[in-house]
Amino acid sequence: MVVALIALATPFVVAAQTSREYAPKLADIMSTVQFRHLKLSIAGQQQNWELAAYELGLLKSGLVDAVALYTNIPVENITMVDGPVKAIDGAIASKSSAAFGKAFQELTAGCNSCHQSIGRDFIAIKVPTASPFSNQSFSPAKAQGKADMRR
């Protein structure tokens, strides 16, 4: 009898377990956003505009994930960084180091404004001053090197 009940219940238990989707914790998403913030900064400082565009896209994607998964985040908190993100996008498109630096400062200030507005002002983001990535070159790829890498 017990075996029959287990056999009958197994499909329902498996269905219940597989229907739950994994949702990363907000702190994990934001740690990834902070990681992208760091790499974006270094790519911009090195004028590697292709990498900067890539990192900016990933940063934006992380913020979208945070809003989609955590609907209790006030929309105005995320929109605090809309202007700076658009300005960084424009700086990357125009390959302007000066515009990138200014917009990046504004992005960083927007991150901190958001943290302050939710009582997490102990999470203070700053513009990176050094790269911890000894295993990655942030210099722009040379045209010849790019072609060789794609073969």
C-alpha cells in the first residue's frame, strides 16, 4: 500500500520540484552588476569601446533581471541610473573618454543614491582605481588579432 502511494505521488512531487525556477538572490544579482561596473570602468579607461559596450549591455541586463525578479524594488530606484547609462552608451558610440568618465561618475552616484534610498548606504560604490584582473587584457584588440581569434 505504501509503495503504491509513493508510486502515485512521485509524478506530482517531481512536477512540483521541476516547476520551481531558480531565482538568484538580489544580493547576488547586484554583486554581478558591481562586477560589470568594475569591468566597464576599466574598459572605458583603456578606450576598449567594444568591450565597454559589451560590459554595459551585461550591466543593463543585470538591472533588468533585478527589476523583473524583485518587483518590490521601486521603479524610481532603477531609473536613477537611466540617464547615466544612456550617456555611457553615447560616450561609447562616440568613443569619447571625457564623456565616458563624466557619465561613469554619474552612474556611480546613481548606484549610491539607490542604495541610500533603500537604507543600504553602507554599500558605497566608487569609481575603480585599479584592475584586479591580472588574467584579462583590457586594451583594445588589434584588427589583425581579432581576425586571427575568429578563425
